[in-house]
Amino acid sequence: MLNLLSIAVLSLRLPIAETFEPYDWQPQFTEPSELQIVEPTVAFVTHGSRHFDPLGTTLKGVRQVVATMKRSGLPVVYLHDKYNSSNPGWMYLYDDWNPTAFLSSDVGHFDIKFSHITHVVCLGGYFGQCERSTVGDAVRHWRRDGAGHDLRVTQIVDGTFCVNEYLRFNDPYYAKVKHVFRNELRARHPKAVISVQQIIEQIDNEKLVVDFLKRQLPPLPTRVNVVVDAFSQFTSLRHVGDNAMTLTFAYRRSEDFLVFDAPSSSPHDDRRRGTGQRPKQSGRRGDNP
């Protein structure tokens, strides 16, 4: 019995193949009040873990976004499920374990200053809950902190997962999505999830793609223009005036999320656009933990 106990304790301290960290490893969390992001673009990776995504359907997207942000000298914040004992730190999907900061996050929520942030990149989490919380908090903090600039929120479709929470029985693509989910994913693992990318691949109509993505939007603030940018297809949801600030909900894949055009001030601009220039970045990195 003693030998079995010793083996069990030792196994908790053996290194993980990808991280070389022990299985009882915990990240060093930063207090939100101590994190100052001064760059215009920041990425939040929300609970991207094999606990929630056992097949790793979002793994490639998560790792590519983190690598791109790091190469561009931009801050990356990892939101961790600190108090969920079934989702330990070593189960997370990224292979870069040195973010700008680890923040403890319950159900995807966070709270940092948004005075300088104009572009938030969101990925990793559950599209219908934790990811939606992160997106909603980004919008709230932008309005709360009185930033006098537009805000773009880009969700990475191949780095975010679903369990078909926004799928409706009368959707023309319902049967195709269910087939992929049940016959290709759940057949491999009973708790498999499906990425947002895998869902929209089954939707062969651009307007239906926009309609599906809009179902996840958080409460919208008043007195701002609201635009959806789905892979450079612009749709105006609200236009209050040419001089009002604009909130853009954008959707991109992990290979092209930093290249985009700004939305037009016209409320009727639903035309498809080509890719624009990479937005200018400035300032220094946020404080490391």
C-alpha cells in the first residue's frame, strides 16, 4: 500500500511532455489592478483546455494566435479557471507558457482598464458562456472607462468551441452540423466539442453565417454604432451617427486576424471587402506577472 501511495505522489510531480511542468503546477496569477495594457491590441485566451475540448479541436487555432501575438510584440492574457479542480493548469492547450499575465477568471469574466485598448482578440473558450462573458466584459469595460475611441472585438472561429448551443432546429444547416458533431466528433469522444469554424463550414450562405454568429452577441451599449465584420463581410446592426464611436464584432480565422479594414461610416455598407493593411501598433508591453 505504501509503495502504491509513493508512486501516486511521484506521478503528480513528473513533468508534462509539452510543458516540462509538474502535474500539480499552478500559474502565478496577476492581480487585475496590477495589469496595465498600453498597447492597442490584446488577446484573451479564455479557458482553452483539454478538459473542455478533449479532442483539441481548437488547439491549432489557440497556438497560432498566441504565436502571432508574440511575434508582433503584443500582449496575451491567459484567463484560467482557478477554482475548478477538474481543470488544472497543465491541461490548457497553448504551448507557450509565458503570457503577459495569467488572470484568475470565473466563467470567462475579467476586469482590467481599457483606456488604451482598441482591439480585443478573444478565443479559447465556450462560445455560449465563458467566451461570451469575455466578449461582454470587454465591451462593458470599454464603455466604463470612457475611452474616446472605437472598439473592435475579434473572435477566432477555429480557436473557440461550441456544443451547438446556438443551433436551431429550423436552421437549413441543422442536419449537416448535427452529423459532424455526432458522427465525426462525438463518435471519437463522448464529450467532444465542435469549433465555431466547423459549424460555419456547414453553412453555405454568407448571410446565414452572419445570422448564426449574431446569436452570441452580448448586450449592446447605447449611443454607439454597431457593425458585424464576418470575414470582411460588413453588416450594420445599428447606426446612430457618423460622429459616434463604432463597436465592431469581427470573426476571423487564426491565420489572418490582425489584417482588416475599418468599417465604413455608412449604415448600408454590406458589401464584401478585400483585406486591408495591418493596423499600426504602438506602445510597450503590459507588465509581466
